[in-house]
Amino acid sequence: MTAPEAQETVEDPEQIKRETGLVVRGFSRKRLNLIPILQKVQGKLGYLPRAAMTEIAAYLNIPDIDVYGVVTFYNQFRLNPPGRHSIRVCLGTACHMKGGYIALDAWKRRLGINPRETSPDREFDLDTVACVGCCTMAPVTVVDEKPERQVDPTRVDGLLLAFENERKAREKEKGEKS
Amino acid sequence: MKKAEPAAVAAAFNEIKKKAGARWGNLWQDRPVILVGAATCGRAAGAIEVLDTFKAEIKNRNLDVPVIEVGCMGHCYAEPLVIIGKPGQPPVCYNHVNPVIAERLVKEYLLGDNPSPEFVLAALEPSEALPSFQDFPRAQYERKIILKNCGHIDPTRIEHYIAGGGYAALVKALQMSPEEIIEEVKKSGLRGRGGAGFPTGNKWQLCRNARGRPRYMVCNADEGDPGAFMDRAILESDPHSVIEGMIIAARAIGSRYGYIYVRAEYPLAVERLDIALRQARRKKLLGNRILGSDFSFDISLFQGSGAFVCGEETALIASLEGRAGMPHHRPPYPAIQGLHGKPTLVNNVKTLASVRHIINNGADWFAGIGANGSSGTAVFALAGKVVNTGLVEVPMGTTLRQIIFDVGSGIPKGKKFKAVQIGGPSGGCLPESALDLPVDFDSLRGAGAMMGSGGMVVLDEDDCMVEIARYFLEFTQKESCGKCTFCRLGTKQMLEVLTEFTRGEGKIEDLDNLYKLAGEIQAGSLCGLGRTAPNPVLTTLRYFRDEYRAHIELGRCPALMCMHLIAYYILPHKCERSCDACVGSCSVEAISPNKKRIKVIDQEKCVKCGKCLEACPFQYNAVVKLTPPSEVPAR
């Protein structure tokens, strides 16, 4: 499970540096703080952009590549900004045997992206997760931190429709305001 | 280290215990209580809505009934679960509770006197009017020791744990010398519950005797096996039992500082551990001079970042040091040279949760449970095609058949048992003929599987054994850290071969290549991930060779699971002209009626999700799966 999603992703390099600087100052300059720092920065920015990684490397006085190596080793860290909604398909043993791969196929088909990618409109990001421990409700998809039970292609369409309606409502509201 | 002043420690604890007991000791006696199971599994089933409904109802009606959020009761098949206790009556456990039922329970059972048997799973104690857990067949085999508190105490209140006898073992241990503690654990025969089964007492001794200071105590809560959730349930439901075990272990090895390495994928466990640690510090059960003795110990939480290999102890230590979690060669063992090069004791959650029971009840009591050189109980996460999914705790030596058919109530929908996958990606698939094997550390090895950390997935006739082998290999291949060539490249090769099999593109000589590769990966890998990665393949090859041959030689998947080897087909003579159920169910619009209004699947468009088969009304039953796909008649 990734850290809580940031409301709006930060993409301005200057702001990234500033935000990262604020986080790292809470830690001592020890290598063993690297992973907790990365977790906290990702919690704030939603992802780990290059500017943040170099900032952290400079603070801990370690080569940039060491930070990049750790970031790419662990599944939790992401290099691209997350979407507004996170879709994580459980592929634990029970979910897989009960059709988790069919659900993943459906998500891939509908969103047009592969796992660990974000849709071009930044609405959704797709990922798989090894097991969320809700094996009795297999196959499970965790949608925005909420595990959805028995997700099959029809349910995928239903969930997407709900998001689409929500988006339309949001846009309508915006239109009325302006 | 000299012994702490026993009298002062005991007095300090008695003070705490008295206070806790006054509030929590007679919870059931003087007023009704509602417990709502709200671990991750319960929450996913809607426990939070149920909890809110109870709270609102109690408030609106001005009742004096505490509503307590507890952990996992183990009966995951019946979530959300609620226990309602009324003075003078046995507490009753309700299953599949939703907000509507919750409202009714308040009205009819709390205010009225009708226990609403239609929603009852069972009473916790024998009762005349209702079935009780003691009547269930599983009661004959189950023995809850580690899981005893789970689902019955409030994990966010240390007082509740203490009132139930918690931290008494710590007080006892503080009055023992470290050597006495180690001796007791050795005598109990406790073995590491992470899967390897190394004698815990010996590990402690090794670490205590090692040169170098400081020494570190690490709890390994990086439970990564897909299909295993025992550690998560314990951490979410009874975090103090693990913390108490850690403090006792730290005293035994002479450590002042410890870490709990917990998966970041378990946010609720992290939250509850954090609360538990702070409460323990406030009660002086953790930190400087514990309970006024001369022993000091503190614990930090460290969140793992999603790498399966970090469950291996040397990789876990690398991760704690802020590096990529790659294992290194052993020896030196972490007990001699671990975190920052210092002696480090790494123990699994369930190992540590067992410690307090050994200290409380004595080594002989613990050694008397279980069999065949494995003492104590085994905790399993039972999942897959079994009726009673959930957590199971049985004495070591219980047979697989007893666990699956008596505790788990067998296979649902009258299907036939095919295999049980035990031990996750490191374990194997055992067929019906192995069901009478006792579950302990050593017996399963001979059959090619291992007990592992406790994942148990039951497979029925609809599950393809080639596919499950491929699934586990895909997992280990993805999670291989890449350090050892044979593990990095060998698993990739094996996966390719298996993927070809599931697509019907395999060659029969590849079966021999699989054996060869498996042997080389086992021999050429440093850590348990690589050494055990071929197990799922080897066991399925050993017990289900026919299925492999069907895939390779006939291009058939006998279990009708492998997507590339099956096709969905609507039998024209069974299809009902007036029914359109399948057309609407298809999410890719692959089904359309022909001139005679008989529905036909466009095989080019079909994604083989199986929705049409589910949608077809049972009285027609017109949709079938065919293997190989060439069985579908040409139009």
C-alpha cells in the first residue's frame, strides 16, 4: 500500500526542493534514515521526482545513484505522479485463483495502461499488490484505499462509471461557479 | 546483569494491574458490551459502518453500553462479526452483520430479550438456546494460545491486555536471570515460526554469547507471502503480546534497543503498534528502567517498503540500514554479526507472541503441546476453495485433512479436493494422498513442501496446477533481488517455460529442463527465496505430471483455467431464444444473437472472463468451456 495520496501532485522543481528540504530537516544525516525519509517525501509529494532524490542524496551526503537504487528496489516507491484515483488489483494466491488476473485484464483494457502506470489524464493509476489479506472476498481490488470485493469485468465497468459520474458532477459544479 | 529487585517490580506492576482490572477485569459482568471485529478483513466487509451504527444507536437511546473495536476473531468467512455480551448470559457472536442487522440487534437483544438466533454464528460459551463454538467440529482440533486474545480485547487499550493477564510474564522474566529465561525457552522446544524452524532458545543463546555491543532485537513482521495474513491479524488484534515477547527476548540477550520491521502494506497494524508502544512506555513497561528495575529497553517501528525478500533476516537488516534489501552469505549469522555489524536477534511475530505463554505456564506445559519435535501450536491462514476461510490455530502434528475438512469444513459447492498449497512461494502443492501427513516442521519436507510461515490455500478441481506453479514462479521471479545469478536468471527461464506450457506452446523435453534448472537454482542461491523458489514447480511436477502432459501434448487444460487453452461456447440446442442474459453480461460486446436469435460468441473479441457462464440461467445452462479452443465448431 502506498503512502496516503497527496491531494495535488507537486511538479514544480523549486517547490519540490522546498518541500523535500522541509522533510529531510526532521532527520539526522544518517544513511539509515534514507528509507523513512523517502517514505515521508513520497507521502507529501505523491511520488519521488528526480529533484527530490538529488536533494535527499545531498542532505545525506551519499551518491545520487544510491538513492535511485533504493527507490527502484522497493515496490512502494514510485517515480511518476499518481492519478487522482488509485487502483490496486490484489494478486494474492486466493485472488489469483478466483480470477484476479481477469480483473487486472479488465482494468488494463478499460484504462489503457499497464500496472505501475498513470493514465494520461491523471485520473487513474494502476498497480498490483501481493496480498491485502482479505482473501475471503477474492478477487479484491483496492480502490482509493477501500477494498472492493468480488471485482469482475462488470464490476470494473460499474466502478469506472461511478467515477465518471463523479467527475461530470465536479465539472458541472465548476462550470456553475464560474 | 544482576537480578532486579523483585519486590519493587512486582509491587509496581500490581499497582498497574489493579487499576486496569477495576476498569476492564469484569467487563462482561455488570453491563452489556458490544465488540465489533474491525481488523483489515472485517473493515473490508463493512465493519466500520456496523461500528458506527452501534455507536449511533447506543447514543440515541442513551444506553450505558460500551462499543469496543476489537481485532480479528479468525472467522473471516462470516465477517463482519460482532460479539454481544449481556450480564448473566453467554456472550453471543453474530455473523454477516450489516447496519440494518445492527439496529435490530440493539432493539431486540439489548433492549428486548430476543437473542435473534437467525443472525447468530455461535455463543462463546455452552448455551441451552443457541449453538456454541464448543459444538463445532473445529473445537475438537483448535487450541487457541497465540490467538486467544485476538478479537476479544481492545488492541488500542493496554489496560484491557493487562487485565487479561498481559505483561505478567514480563514481570516474571524480570525476576529471572537472562540465563534462566533462555534455559526455559530452550526447554520448551519453541522453534522459529517464520518458516525455517530454528530452535529459538539456541538462537537467543548464540546472540547472548556473541561479542560486541550494543546488541539489537528485531521483530520480523515483514509478512510477504501472498495468501498469508496471520502476522497481520496478530499485530492488529493483540500487538502487546508481540511487544511483551520482544521485551523478554531483549532481556534474555541483553539488548537495549529493538526494531519492529513491519510491512507498510499493513497501515492498520502500523497504527496499532504505534499506539501500543506509546502506551507501554507510559506505563513504564518499555523505556528506561522498566518497572523500576535495572533493565532498560525501547522499540522503534520501521516500515518496510514492499520487497518480499526483506523477510529474509540478512536482507531485512540491510533494509534497516537504509540499503537495498539484498541478503548476504551466512555465516556470519545475524545473531553474531547483524545490524551495524553488531549481534542482532531476529524473531518472527508468532515466535515472540508464544514467549509470554512459555514464561507464564512453564516450558513443560508448552513442550506438552504438539508432537514430533515441534512443540506448541501452528497458526494458519486458511484461504482458497474452503468453506471456513480464516485463521486457524491447532497443535503441531494435526493432520492436513483435519485442518481442511474438520476445521475448514471442506470444499464449497460440492467440488472435489485437488491439492493444498502450503508454505506460499517457498512451499509446495500436496495432493489428496498427502493429506494424512501431520503438520509440523519436519514431516512436510519429505513430501516436498514446507510449513512455511502459515499460508494454506486449498485448491479444487477447477484449479490448474500448471497455472498455480506458474503463478508462484512469477511471484518469486519478480521478487528475486537479483544478487545470485541462478535465482535472477534461472527463475526467469523457468517462468518462460511454464508460461509456454500454459499457452500450449511447450515441448515435452522442457519437463527435464525444468528439473535441471530447479536443481541449479536450489544449489546456486544464497537465501531461502532462491533455494525454495522451485518447490511449487517440483511438487506439481511430482504429483500432477498428467496435467503438465495434457498442456504440452494435447494443448488442453483439464481444469479449464488457462485462458489460452480454453474457449467459451454457447450450445445452440440449449440456448433460449428469448433470453439475452449473456449479451448484457459481456463487457466487450462479444456476444450477439444470430438470425435465429441463438446467441453466438465472437471468439476474436472474447476476453474469456467467464461472465456469460455465470449469467446464463441455470435452467438453460447453455454456456460451456471447451479445451482446446479448436473444439469450438466452425460457424
